[in-house]
Amino acid sequence: MPLRSLRFTSAAVVLSAAASVLIAHQPAHAAADRIRLGNASDVSRSTWNGPAFTMNGAGGIVTASMARAVDDIRGGTGTLDVVVLAGSAPTSGSKTPECDTITGLTGVNSCTTWTLTAASDGNNSQVNTDVRNAEFVYFAGGDQCRYAAWKGTALEASVESVVAKGGGSGGGSAGHHINSPIVYDACNGSVTSAEALANPYDRYVSFTTGMFEWANYGSVINDSHFVTRDRMGRTMSFLARAVKDGLAPGGAAWGVGVEEGGGSLFLDRNGMATQYGKDAYVVLADHQPEQAVDRKPLTYSGFKIWRLTPGSTFDFKNRPTCGYYLRSVTNGVADPNLYSGTPVTDCGSQGGGSTLAESEPNDTRDTADDATALPSPGTLTGGMQSTGDRDHFRLTLSSGRTVSVNCAVPSAYDADLYWLDTNGSTLIRSVNDGAGTDESLSFTRTASGTGTYYLDMEAYSGSGTASYSCTVTKS
């Protein structure tokens, strides 16, 4: 994202042709510049109906999603105040491009643009007063590293107070990035998909965590300009890093990539997202990468990808286990057709034959559930009903074929995964430690003909009715 040039401040008050719109431009701080459009006085109201969020693929306001955020927060009545935060000023045209659009929306009392060019501006008292009196904070496009520098300042707490009282937050491009709990901050420079896939620990890949974490939006890494700048590959690398480095609680990381040119993901107070304008993509990494180390290319099998077309929805509070297609990365090379695919499962039927749920008793090889006919990729589900539970699934594999198994384990228990031969001997195992820690393994049959194998999921510690989910892919 190119940096905007610095704005030169000047003190002026200009009355527009519409007498009701006041533009107040005043140098409030050596490194901070303030321009207010609309009414000079803030709205006074005790309750609001948010929070609501807008996540835009480019820096500009998307009118449809912003109008919905305003209406949701004010409950269809009254007006509200908006603050736009920018790390630098536009190089040409209006000095308040976001507020120019926002002030034209029904229900907006005022829109104040603050240009903050130093990390210390996060503690500017007038900035924080304006933000705390607002009901929506929008982060402009530009450079998310400047926004990340406000972590730990009063401004971070002020933005959080807006959301806590039922207001909202959002942004576009860099402003989209900063609104996720795991922020690709680009503080060392921007990285391409090719660079990130070739080395997930490239110096240009850096993160800021612990800043904003909105309800229902946990373990997410946002990305912008998604299709146009071909950023699926780097998002995949970011997610693999997040899982490998423990940045995402529960061992699963989610990417939200929004396309430019009018793409906007709107998130309501119940965690339901609606896509506007252009496509967005939700990408899930739910197991440890096969290879994610410094100076080596990424290998990761089975990223789950949901394509959100305009008008479609995605439930971030109750995240779906269906409707996705799968793509992998092998030695830094991603599968073709990253931005489209046929869903492995149909959410209407929760699998349509591609999911096999365990049927007890299946504690031995003799009572194993038969997964021979399971399509590839397919899903096995079950639960560790007791501390001694063992679930067996029977599969076949022909010579030269490889099977990869990636299991998402719920936080209720610690389970281990074993790959057994027809006699019950362990060929491969995955025994990662800790409740909720995912397990994965891969096996290639080198012998001639076709062999029978057993997948054995065993309770190691704890138990419960929560389901694990194992994606099985043959290649």
C-alpha cells in the first residue's frame, strides 16, 4: 500500500453552499491535523445498537455497507458521529475523501478526519476526545504499520470504547488490515504471494497482535486488494505462520481477503457477515503445516476456502464446517484455480456423501467404520466419548498413492492420531500435546497392489461430546 504524502496544516473555517455543513480545519497538534464536516456539536445519546463493522478491500468508503453500519448502530433513528483516522493525507483531490461520502448518508451528524503522522499522536487528547464521542471509527487506506504503532496508546482504548458502547469500526486496505486480531503490519515492506510462499519467514512477513479483537472475529488475518493483486498465496502463508507460531488460539487461523473495486464485508453484532460489491474469501488453516520454516518453501495441504459473492453471508460466530473447496501448497507452489472451486460439502446436506460420521462401537479394527468409499477429499467426524475411547476407520490405498489426514481437535480434549497397517501395527502417528491441538499425518504406499489400513483416533486426555473433524485427501 503506497504511503500518502504528509498534509500541510492551515487554520481555516469554510462555510459550504449547504449552510448546514460546517468544515472546521485546525492544527490541533504538531503532527496531527483535524478537519470536521457536518455539525460542530456531537450527538448526545445513551444507547446504541451495534457493534457493526465494515471491512473493505480498498481504502474508499463502500456506500452500501457503510449506510447499513450507520443504520444498524443508530437503530434506524437519530444520528451519529464518525471519525476517520488516517496515517497520511491524500496526494491530490479532497483532503477528506472518506468524510465526503459519509456525510451524505442518512443518520450522520458529523464526520471528522484526523491525519496522524506520529505514533505519539495516539495520545493526543483532542484526538481521543473526538473518538470517544463518536459512534463509528473508520481507518483510511495507506500504511497499516503506522496504525499498528498506536498499539498501547490511549487511541487503542478509545477505539475499543466506541465498539464497547455499541458503535462500530472499519476500514479499507490498510484500515481493513488493522481491524483483524492478527495484523499483517507490513512494517518491513510489502510481500508478494510468490515471496511469502517461497519463505513464510521472509523478512517482509511481520505481524502485530494484541491490538483490536472484535467479538466473533477471533483468529483472523485480514488482507485487501485480494484478487487483483493475487494475494491468496500470501494469505495462505500468513495462516500457516499463525498456526505454526501459535498466534491463533486453538490451532486454527482464518484469513479474510476482500477484493478491491467496491468489495466490503459487513459484520453485524451477532457475527453474521454479508458481502457487498465484489467477492471476498474466507480461508481456514486448521492444522499444522507440513513445512513452514525459515528459508524453505511452504508446504500445507488442505486449506479450506469459502468464496463469498455479493449478497452471500458467512456466520463468524458459528463458523461453518461445510461449503468450502480445498487448495494446497507444495514446496512453495500453490494449486491452480485458487479463486474458484467446487465445494467439497454442500451446507444444505452437511456433506452430501462426503462426510462419514463414526458409529459406535468402533473401538477396534474389527468394528471399524468403513471409509473405503469416502470421496477424496472427504471428512471423518467423531468424538472422544470417554477417556479410553478409540475410533477406527478402514481405508484402502493403492500403490504409489499418498493419503493425507488433517484432524481439527476441539478444545475439550487431547486426542492422538495413528495410521495402522492391516495387522494393527503403527506405521505413522501424530501425538501433538495439549487439548485442542490438531493432529495430521501423511502416508505413501510403496508396495504393489492395494492395501487396507486403519485410521485410529485415540483419547489421550479428557473427553467430551464435541466433534473432531478429519479431512482425508488421497493424491
